[in-house]
Amino acid sequence: MSCFCWGEPSRKDQRGPVFRTEPSSRVEFSNSSGTELRCSSDGIPNPRLSWQTRDGGNTRDVPGLRYTRSDGTLVFPPFPRSDYRQDVHDTVYQCLASNAVGSIVSREVHVRGGKSVF
């Protein structure tokens, strides 16, 4: 007798994460434009997306300078030049996709945000 259940997929039906899209390896933006780093992945169960720094530390929201949307996009909104921070605007990030089966890390993304160019 078999059961069609709506819970977690059985272990044999699970798949580790695979990237669908990864950000470019280099992203430059001005403080007046801001930018977004997009990352998406597939897997069963659905992978959870997060961002980490080169040293493996998880990124945290920095009010007005950096935050992660629920879809896994890392957002750098426009910011006043006086709010520039090297640890936020000129550093390396990686997208991390993880589920019950495993985790994968994207290529390094060198982010450089700075002054507007006119």
C-alpha cells in the first residue's frame, strides 16, 4: 500500500541545490544608482538563499546600505557619499544555496560601489 502525502519529499526524491543564475564576477555601481545581486537555484526541497563574505561570514542587513530580499537578491540601495563603507561597498560576496541535501556556493562577486560619475 502506498501513500500520496503532502509532507516533505522522501529522501530518494530529494536533490541538492543547483544554481539557475549566478551574479557576474565583477559588479561596479555608483552611490546614486545602487545595484542588486541576483542568485537563484533549484533543488528539492527548495533551497534557501543567503549571502556570505569572502571569509564565510553571513551578511547582515546594514540599514540604508545593504539588505537581502525574500527572493535571495542582495540589494545595495543608492546612498549618500558620506555613508560609503569599504566593508559593504568594496568587498567580495558569494551566494549560498542550501537545503536538507547539501549546500553550494557561487563564484566570488567583487563588488565596488562608489561616487557618482558625471
